Amino acid sequence: MRSSCRREPCHSPTACTSTDPLVIAHRGYDRGGPENTIAGLEAAAALHPDRVEVDVQQTGDGTFVASHDTDLLVLAGRDEDIDAMSTAAVTSTTVRMHGNVG
């Protein structure tokens, strides 16, 4: 990734004048930590993207956790839906991606 140009966001495609691409760290940087984990987000921030995108899901007890998927199957190998679990149960789950543990 390149250094950020720190421009103001443009909300009108016809009025934007910058030709520089916007660098977005999608779900963080999964080579630095599993997607949507603190480690993955911090790894992305260290690379200075223009934006870091995260996904959130609501737990069964009403709080929000960072997760793209609605269940834990892909990252933890557990076929459990996040919206049916407590925050404590979700946040105590170990997730893995590309050899990184979160």
C-alpha cells in the first residue's frame, strides 16, 4: 500500500477532481491478523490506507462485534450464529486466518 494522500471525501462522482485512487483496507489487513480483528485493523492502519472498512454484527444480547460473517464457521470453524450468542461467547472465540490468530 502507498502512503495516504489525506484528501477530503468526495460525495459527487461528477465533482471529484482527484485522479489518485482511494486505498481502502477491506476488513483490515488479513496478513497482519484475521479480518475484522484488532490485530488486522492495526496492521492495516500501519500501512496508512485512506480508509479502513469493517463489518459489524449484533450479538444475541444486543451489542455489536466486528465480523463480516453472521456466523463463526469461516474464521473459527464453528457453525454458530452470532445473533444467537452472547457478547462474551463471541469475543472469547479464537479466530484464525492465514496463520494469524485473533
